[in-house]
Amino acid sequence: MSASQYIDLDRYPIDRAGPDRDAVIARARAALAEDGCAVLKGFLTGAGIAALTAEAESVADKGHHSHSRTNAYFTRDDPSLPEDDPRRQFFDRSNAFIPADNFVPEGPLRQVHDYPGFDRFIQDCLQEEKFYRYADPLADVIVNMAEEGNGFPWHFDTNNFTVTLAIQNAEEGGAFEYAPGIREGDENFAEVAKVLNGTSERVTVLHLEPGDLQLFRGRYSLHRVAPLKGARPRYVAIFSYVEEPGMVGSVERTEQLYGRTLPVHHERAGQRADAYID
Ligand SMILES: O=C(O)CCC(=O)C(=O)O
Ligand SMILES: [Fe+2]
């Protein structure tokens, strides 16, 4: 099976310049302009979903589990603030990242990632001028694995955008919930507090299905993955792009997310400011 059978190229002719590709890009741009989120439903074919699921399952035991308590800003507690300030609301976060070097070039995930025109297509949707694949062999494309009891609570991303591909859903739960543009302009702590305590009316709930590609600008939009239920794990691939060529993660961050480092992380340490992954 080859990459051209994993991606629904009739619906998403990412490698063929012309009006059909232009129309897909125009729709994604419009959705991003509207609320910072574009979903390309059914980006993968049924065969693609099956192949990526089987691959994720085959390397699931290589996932690095991590657990932390974080607020929406990934900052430390500040006891000088009132107790009900959103910066003081901490939630459990736990999941496992399957590092990128478990996905071999001839496997389906990398066949999709390396398909001609894939990067350019994402870049054209996002309209980012500086756009390079993350050069980190542990992190350029990973699978985020989460099970019942795990969670990705409310947060703002520190990176400008996130590109995810849904592979498998949990039996229940796992909706992607977001409050579009909630801190556009200013931090808007009052409304953020409402989202955190479940009383905001600004939350959009997205039910992504296996095979959906999502482009999300999460810097200004508070978002979370709703709690998961059931025995089946949720698998989501995350593709990482950065603003400069040759970037890799810092030693500390890589150790924390993937449980190990490679020589390249040590060689490049100190050459640049870290920009990823949270
Ligand atoms: O797992 C997801 O669907 C999104 C996770 C997320 O918000 C992130 O990676 O920042
Ligand atoms: Fe996020």
C-alpha cells in the first residue's frame, strides 16, 4: 500500500496545483480566519485510518508516559493572586508521547507526512511564511496516546499553531473543546475563569473522527480534550513545524516529553531558544 492510498486525494488533491486544491485551501483559510480552527474531514481514506491505527498500536509500548499538574498557562502557582484567579487553577495532565523515531520512513505515518506536497499544503493553509519541519528526530511527527483517566486539560498553546491527525478515538469522551479567540487583545481572565468552571457560553465542541486533519491556532484560544472513557486508547498524530530550519528540542524538554535524548539534542543545546512543543 502506498501513500496515495492513505490520503483521500480526490477530496484533498494536495499535490496537484489547480482549482480543486485552491478551493480546499480557501476553505481552510476561511475557517482559520473565522475561529482559528480548520478541520479537513476525512483527510485519510479508510485504508489510511486502518494502517495508521495498526502502526500506532504496534509501537504503543514505546510511549513515554508523563504526568503533571498545570494551569492553562503552564506557569507556576502565584500565591499572591486571589485563589479563584484562573492562573491558580491547576489540573492533572497525563498522556504518553510515542517518539518520532518509532515511525519508520516506509510506515504509513511517515508515508503521509512525506507525501509530495504535504508540508507545502499545510503551509499554504496556515499562510505562514517561515515554515520548516521540526528537525528533531524524536519529535517531527509523534503520536499522542491517552487513555481513560488521562487528560489534556484547558490550556493555551505556546506555539502558534498545531497540526493534528485523528487516528483513533476513545470509546467515549475526547471531544476537542475550545473558546475561540478568548484572549485575543487581552488576557480576559474573567471569561477564562468561566470556561474553567464550566459556565462559559463561548465554548465550541468539536467531535473529530479518525482520519480528520485539524489545523488549530491555540495561542489565543483556550482549549482542552474532554475526559476520555472506555478501554480503547485515543491516538492522535501531531506534526511539528517551526520558524527556523534545523531546530531541535532542548535537552530538558526532550527528556521530559520523550524520556530520552539523542546526541543531536546535546550538540545543538544552547544554539537557539527552544520553541517547542508546548
Ligand atoms: O490531542 C489533541 O487533540 C490536541 C492536543 C493539544 O491541545 C496540544 O497538543 O496542544
Ligand atoms: Fe494545545
